[in-house]
Amino acid sequence: MYAYNKKLFLFGPFRCNTIEKDKFYSMVQYKSIKHSDKESLYKLLNELPLFSLGDIRDILILINYFFTGKIEDLFHKPLHDYEKKFSEDIQIERIDMLLSQNYDPEIYLFLYENKILEYVVNGNVQELSNMIFKLSNGVVPVVSGDNVRSEKNYSIVVFEKLAQAAINMGMDLINAYQSRDSFIRKNELCINLKEVLKVRDTAIVFYTSEIGKAKVRNLSPQISSIVQYIGLNMYTKITVRQIAQYFSMSEARLRTAFKKEMNISIHNYILRRKISEAKVMLKSNYPINDISLLLGFSDTSHFTKVFKKITGTTPKKYQMSVDSKFTLNLD
């Protein structure tokens, strides 16, 4: 249904999933319909045009273009705001293609995933944002239940592939998996196709942005592995000696190589990573003593000293300022 000039235009009918015969008959078995009519209905339903969730969005782009002369994705406008919110909590060719091409579902899936991953690993959010509505952004799943559930299941596959691609490109492993799990939770809360698509697109933009940050450093495989190792051991009393032993290199060589690529000493990098984690926990009102212990500091005094040196304020004052801002926002 499309609204224009206070009028509603209804387009259809069509279907957005394949219909399994067993599922169809289980749904109509208690209906007062003759068997021959059930056969006819099943045949008619399968003759309806088949569009994926992404195709439906492309159709909306075409319809909007027909009425307004503008090529725009109506779902696309709030996408950056939604991606930004997620980050704070833990980013004309298509018309011709739509009119001229129909993909086999399996080929469609392959092309979609590879094209998306191509843009994601480039780490260019703006390029991806410009292209995201030109890509046919879904597949035609074989559905055993409702199509919202099927698209949710496919989104989970996309989230997993995005997380793996991000890790391969240098994104912190813990952050990548925590983000993936968060997107899965948000995906499960969706109640319609529009919400599923919004979460999926947000994940694509989010991981692209994170990969872009990682690619700026252009790390060697060895230093990238060391960064990942530090992330995995953030909640331990990790030392430079321990890291050097794990990677079978001298401390001097480790310090030199790390400083050369990261433009910061490995010791200061570890401390800054720990303080970044501490900020997140302080926002969640974790007790300062517990945070100090969790992050492997020798005591609360040492933690406070390091926190103030890096941030310019004490953990207590930082926590109070966060609480104050939250109160103001509530007002």
C-alpha cells in the first residue's frame, strides 16, 4: 500500500516466500474447503509473482519514482540515525535491473552476499550507504513458517558473515562477536519485515564503519593478531612479557614493531583499552572497586591514577557526570 496526496494505492497480489505444499495443507486442513479447491488455491498462490524482501523495497522505490520523480529509498533516511544509536549502545541502475532481470533464488543469494561483503570489507560507509538501496537486499527463503521468521533467520546468517569479515579485516574479536549477538537480539524483537530490514541494514553499515576504522591503521598480520590477543585478555593482568612469550619474540622487538605500526607504545595501548572498557562499565554503574579488579589493576588507587592520567578526571567524577547527563535527558 502506497500513500500519495491523501490517497492509498494498493499493489499486488504477490508473495515474498516460496510455499511448501505440506505447510500449505497443514494451514488449510481444518478449513471448509474441498480438496480440489485446495489444489486450485495452492496452484494459484504459486503462480503469484515472487519477490524477496529486498525486491519489495526496490518496488517501493519504483512506485515512489513513478509518483514523485525521485529515486530514493524510503527506508534509507533513518538508517544512519539508527546505526549511530546502536553504536552508542554497545552504520537509477537498480531500477533498470529490477525491470529487466529475475534471479534464481540461489544465485540471488550468492550475488547478494558477495556484493555486500565486497562493500563491507572496503570499509567505506558513504559508498555503501549510496549503494545499499541499489542492491537487491534479500533472498527468497524456503519458508516452513511465516516469512518474518525466515527473514530473521537469514539476517542471523548475514550477521555471522559480517562479524567474520570484520574480524578478518582487523576488528576487535570481542567487539565483533558482542555486536553480532546484540544485532541478533534486536533482530528477534522485530515484529515485521520493515524492522527486520532496518536491523539488517544497520548491521551492514555498522560493520563497514568498524572495518573502516581498522583499515586506517593498515596493520600487518602479526600486529593485528597481537591487538586481537590484547582484546581477548583485557580482563587479566596482561603484560608485555606475556605477549612477547606468546608470539615467540623478544620484548624489545615487540615494543618496536608495535610502536611503529600503532604510533603508541604497547603498554599505553593496553592501558587505554582497559580505560575504554572501564568507561563502559562506569556508565552501567558498576562499583569502581569491582571495575579495578575485573580489569586486572593492582588496586583501586592504581586504577584511579591511570584513569585520571588518560581521561583528565577520576572514575568517580566520570561516573557522576554520566549520571547527571542521564538525569537531564530524563527531564
